[in-house]
Amino acid sequence: MWGNFMLKKSKSIIFIIVPQWLFIALSIVIIFLSFSIVHKTITSISNRDTMLETTVVIDAGHGGIDGGTYDKNLMLLEKDINLDVALKVQRILELNEINTVLTREKDVSLEGKSNLQSTRHARDLDARRQIIDGSRSNLFVSIHVDAQPKNLNTRGVKIFYNKNSQKDKQIAEEIKKSVDLIVVDEFLNNNSIKTEIAPGNFYVLRATKTPGVLVEIGYITNIEDRELLQQEAYKKHIALAISDGVIRYLIKTGEFY
């Protein structure tokens, strides 16, 4: 088997055809390099290099009082997994000179940032919308974990987009390609498991003006996915796949300066 390894040089895309084993080796090296630079400081938006013109918002779903879906036996909370992966995505994108904005950087809910006269949950979602649209970003990615208690065999990665936005669908397609290449063969080695993309009616998709997707990185109700969601290697690979898909989209649309 063979794989495409993509490099960015100036504003041209170079595709090098390499053996699958070499591609996997290169991917591992990239992951190692991305996560071994422990001395790199994540700076605030105001202190970022002005050369970083491309901006991506990373939304770690839930937080604070809202734990999201969970496994009570393991005390495994969606909100913690979401934030862990979001921070990994941020690190990879910034190493590739892409400006990032996080909707949350720690375990907090965001309802206090909204003046909406509504429920706590609605205010939290509205605050995320404000951050996403207020950042003047190129796109956003909302990271979540799914659950399917009525079918414990359901597993894998699913990417949702706004059905009324072609840009959303393009982002979803690029991330799907990267997940299939970087994650599926390595961790979801079952021919019946396919990365899915589908239109979704989530508030973060329908209420924002910024192009974006919501990525469900696994099912906490499935025993195999649940084990993966606790593995550092899986979370690094899924973060790398999301980042790679984002970069591919930005290059294709000419938004990666």
C-alpha cells in the first residue's frame, strides 16, 4: 500500500508518493516532534506573532458543571477528553504557524460570558458562538465524544457539518481523509468501521457565521472506543488527523498564508 505525504512549500503543494510503512513512520516522527517541544509557550492572542494571519478556533465541548457524556465506572468525562485533544490540536497548528483561539483553556463552563436571557446551557452555547464569530477566524473545529447507549457496538469517528454550507462540508471531507489515513488503519482496524461525515443540526453549526465542523472522536459507550479515548497515543493521532485535515483545507482554499 502507498500513501500521500503532503508538504507545504511557499504556496504550492508537493505530493510525494511513499510506501505506507514509511508514511506511518513519518507520521510517528511528526507526532513525536509535535509533542516533545515541551518548552514552547502557548502565548495569549495579543502577544502572537503578527505574521500568523490564519486563525482557527478550537472548541472543546462542555466543561465546568457540564461534563458531557461519561462513564461513571471509570469516572471518564467527555469534557476532559475534549479539552485534552483540543490542546493537542492547538499545539500542532501553532507549530505550523497557524494562529489559534480556544473557547476554553481549562475545565470551565462559559455561560458567564453571555448576556443571553436563557438557560445556563443556552448561554454557554451562545458564548461559544460569540468567541467563534468574534475571533474573525478562517474556520472552527468543535471537539466532542459521542454516546449510543442503545447500540453499544457503534464506534468510530463522525464529523458533522452545516448542510447549508459548502465550506463546512469541504472541511469535513478533508478531516475525514486525514482520519482515514492517520487513525483508522492504526486504531480502528476493522473493515466495517468507516469515518462518517453527515449534516448536523447542532447549535454551534447552525448559529455561527464562521465555517466549521463538529467532530465526534469516538463513542464512550463502546468498550473498544472507550479504551482508545483513554490512550495518549490515540488522542495524539486524532489531534494530528484533525490538524492535518484543517491544514489541507486551508491550503486548498488559499487561506494558509
